[in-house]
Amino acid sequence: MERKTIVPYISILLVTAASMGISKTGQHIASGLLLLMGAVFLYIYFFRNTGSLVNFKGLLVAFFMGGEGIAAFQLSHLQTEWSGVTWLCFMLFMLAFLLGYDGKEFLDAKRYGGEKLSRVHNSSANDKAVTVEGRLLKAIAAVALVSFAAFLLEVCILGYVPLFSKDTHAYNYFHVSGVHYFTVTCMMVHALTLIYWMVRRKRGGGKLEKKQMALLAVSNGLALSIAILCISKFQFLLTVALPLLIYLMMKKDIRLKRILAVGGGICVLGAAVMVFMIMRRNYAPGYLNGIFEMKDPSLPMFIQYPYMYIANNYANFNCLVQQMTGHTFGLRMAFPVFALTGLKFLSPFREWLSLPVYLTKTELNTLTIIYDAYYDFGVPGVFLLGAVLGAVCAFLARKMREDGNPVIYLFGGQMAMYLVLSFFSTWFSLPTTWFWLAVTVVLYWYVGGTMGGRLGMKHGRAPERGKRRE
């Protein structure tokens, strides 16, 4: 268990207050740099305390505050000075997350303070491991085939493949209600393959048979092709990022130099694919420049694009704070229930759900993770979301230390991914997120089994434990 101090709380308070004060004087670059330095400091702080590169608290604070710092540069004419409530919400969300996480760990320590980590040592452990491997392999093939079949069904119904369409917005309309959930589940295939490889390596399973290699190659090829054929940068990002995060969770001894080298290679390859996807979207010359409205239009597109990809989400939240006329008291966050049950197509639900989305520009419609929480309940909603999310992450961290089912890392990887991209999407008011979590529950139940103890998660050092307290 990591050492608890008030350092992170004080740091977030001081950095946010100072950055806001500097921003009010018009020194936006200095304001943003201060937030970025705070994000780096806190990530290093949490890494040193836990020994994990993929630490939930470190990821949330680093990426949410880091994105806030980038947005604070105010490089686009679309961005305006943030209101005091906007600054408060950004700060409060991070503080609530830490409180929820630390509070859950404190309660667990009180309840399980004397309990040892459960490990399985029996003669059938190897047989169980083989069963787990076999089920993982079948799960990989099943997810890949179902996803690709759903993609082909969408192609047949809609009559085109986005990659080969000349329509600039073809990728936006490539969506058949109900079917597309299965299509985008392809992003799990690479992650499951990584888990399979790690489990097999832990058992010392030897070389793969030709049939196994062929099955994995075909499954991963189909999954990757869906993201590319859909020209979905977001889908491609998830497909690459999820297995990387899971690897960092499962690997015990990580050499930093190797991680930097592999990570650099992945970034270069990913950037190349992203550029290809942008080119295939057939944007007219100057289209993106007109959309982004940068204060310095001479900035290269490779700077403009990622900047606006991150920064405008915070500007959209500020629009919500300044322009909304009333809260919706749970309607936004409950949208997955209406969507997954089909109620959204019925009256009066259709009218209830026709709520305005406050944006700087129609084309720039991505949002931060706290957008819908504020829409529903204002500042208390942001605090509650942060606290609940922190407690859930603490629960997952404990499970990953103790659970022998390797699919637990698919849960952990998804949560880590949502924290890394907390600046980009509302996540927990998206039906797709809950569909993915439901699929993961099914996979967790199907794979089952135990690997004879922990697989190597380093989400905080587990405490010494003896007999459970009643």
C-alpha cells in the first residue's frame, strides 16, 4: 500500500490557484506551463510511491491536469477566459478522485488489515492454467469474428466502406444502431492477445503451435483492419493504447529504456497511421485551419491538430458552465440506459433526450469526462463523479493484486484508458463504454480459473496480512 500524505492535495490546490491567478493577468502560456509542471511532478510523486507506471491516481492527475495545462495556453480564437466555476470544477474533480481512492483503501485496510493475499498452490494449478489459456484463445477468436461480422453487416446496410469513400464525413455516418457496438469491440482483441501471451509466458507454455499462431494472426489482423477501414483515429488509438497499458500493469520488472524505445516506436507508427487516416478523410485545403481558428495560423498542422484535439474539450466545458440554462438531474448520465434498452427511440423519451450540447464549434464536439456530471448536477455532480470513480479504481487496484482471473486486467486496462483520455470524452455516460464493460464481464465469467496468485500487478504494494478480522 502506498504511503499516504497530503502532498498531492496541497499541490493541486496551490497549482490550480496560482495558474488561475496568472491566467487572469493574461499570461496564458505561463499559466499552462505551471499546470504542466504540476502534472509531471504529481505523476512522478505517485510513481515513486507505488512503483507503477500505470497508477490510477498518477494517470488521472497527470493527464487531466496536463490536458488542462495545454488548454490554458489559449492558442485558438475559439477559447475564452475560463470562469471561476470552470477552474473550481477542474480542481475539485481531481481532489474528489484522490479522496475517493484513499477513502476506499482506508476502509479496506480497516476491514482486511490482517488478511493474507490468497494464493492457490495445488496439484491442479497447471491444469487450470491450461484451461484459462484455451478459453482466452477462444475468446480472442470470438471477439474478432463477431466484430468483423458486425462491420461487414454495416457495410452491407450502409453500402460503403469509409476508407474508400470520397465523402469528407463518411466516417461520421458509418453507424448502424445496435450493430456498431459489436463492431467497435474489436479494440479488445489486441489486449486479450497480450493477456494470453503474458499468461502463457508465466506458465512457461513454450512455443505456440502453428494453429494457435494462425488464429492469433488472423484475429489481430481483422481487429486492426476494422479501425483502419472505418478511418477511426479514436478506434485505432484505443486498439493500440489498451494493450500497452495492460502490459505496463502486468509486467513486474520493466526497464525504462526499453519502454521508452518501444513507446517511441509505437508513437511513430501510430502517428503515421493517424496522418494516413486524416489524408483519407478528404479534407479540402485549408478546411482544418478554418475550423481551428488559431491565433497564429502559421503553426504547422501537426501542432494545431493535437493541440485542438486536447484543448478544445476544456473550452467546451467552459461553454457549458457559462451558457447552460438549467441542470438535467441525471438525464445525461443515464443516457446509456435509454440507448441500450432502445427507449431512446420512443416518445416521450426522444424529446427528453433532445438536449443541447454547448460547444465552441459544431465540428469540435469532444468533451471532458466531467461534462455530463456538471450538466446533470453542477459542481456537486463533478465532486460525486470524482469520488465514486476514485473508489472504483481503488477497488480495481486491489482486485488486480489478488484476483487470479487474468481478464481482471481487461477491466483495469479500460479504466486506465478512460483516465488517460479523461480530457477527451465523457466515457461513463456513453453506451459504448457500458457495452464494453458488459462484454468484459462475460469474458471474465467465461475464462474464469486462477493462475495460482498474482500475475505481476504493481498498483501499490500489498500490505502484510494475517488472519481476517471479523
